[in-house]
Amino acid sequence: MIRCEQVYEELENTTFPKTSSRKNISDEPIEAFVLGQVNYRGQEFLDFKTRGPSRYNKKFPQLFKLLKKFMQQHDPQFKYTTIQLNKNIISPPHIDKNNVGPSYIIALGDYKNGGDLVVEGKPHNIKNKFFKFDGTKGHWVTPFSGTRYSLVFFTHTFKPPHYDTRNVEVKTSGLYRNGILVKSYKSPDTQRSHPISP
């Protein structure tokens, strides 16, 4: 039986790399990385492949093995290609345009005073709880204090066949397409955006 405390301890012992590749989350470097399958850009030194294993699979093999067992324990039937790991990120409203099918997310840590996942205006407490959601719908994280890790298990592809993300903008007030509000969110408690408390 794998407990949340065991996973949290392993995450605390992991040095998270800083990345600037997730422009839909932040223009500044964030602490995050991916395990499982990732998209390549077809470079020659990768034999022109467009998908393959993350380099962090070999760098953090114990963590990778633990997280796969963690998900297997929660939902043995759930299929996924990729695990996104985030540390202390207050993600703004966004959509994950390259996701297909449902995603599972769970947050771990000693954080408090927020840290909920908001999906289309509805907040969800995901601390030590798996939550299944559609990443192609507008979602974000409420401000919090303390240390917070989030794990997202999902299937990654280049072009989701069921969702057109062209000219889409997500705000806390709603989903916009071509500048026109197509779905409003009622989330008065999540309109703020503050930096993480030290």
C-alpha cells in the first residue's frame, strides 16, 4: 500500500529542474518535469522521432516506478502516457491543448490557505486526493502558502481530435474564442493571483 506521505517524501528528496518551456503556465522558469512519454521535435540526433521516453525516466527511476504503482493502486484501468510533476506552481487559467481523454491529478505537501484546482469555475480540493478531470477545459490553481506538489497523469498527443484550441483564451471569468465569451465561470473566490508566500 503506497501512501501519500511516502510519495511526498520521495518528491521532497527530488531536485526539480527549472524549465521555461511551459509558456501557457508562466513566462518565468518554473520547477517542473515530465516522466513517461514526451514529444520530440524530430531532430536528427533523435533519429527524427516525434515521440519517445523522457530523459527524466532514467534520472529518477525510483520516483517513476513509485508513481506508476501509485496510479495503479488508485485506478488499475486508467491508461496514460505521461506524468507531469509540478512544484509550487500557481498555474493561471489555461487549457492543455495536447491532452486526450481524462486526466488524473493529485496534490501533496504541507501547503494551506488555497491550492485548489478550479475547473471551469468550480474549485476542487485535491490535497491527498485523486481527481479526474478534462484538461482541455479551462482550469487553474488558487493561491496558497507552503510547499505544494502536483502530479498529473494524462495521455499526450500532438493534435487532440475532439477539441479546437485555435484562438482560445482562458480567463478566470470564462472561456473566450476569437475574443468572444463562449462560457462564463462564476468563481468570485478565485479572481486573485498572488505570488507564493516564502
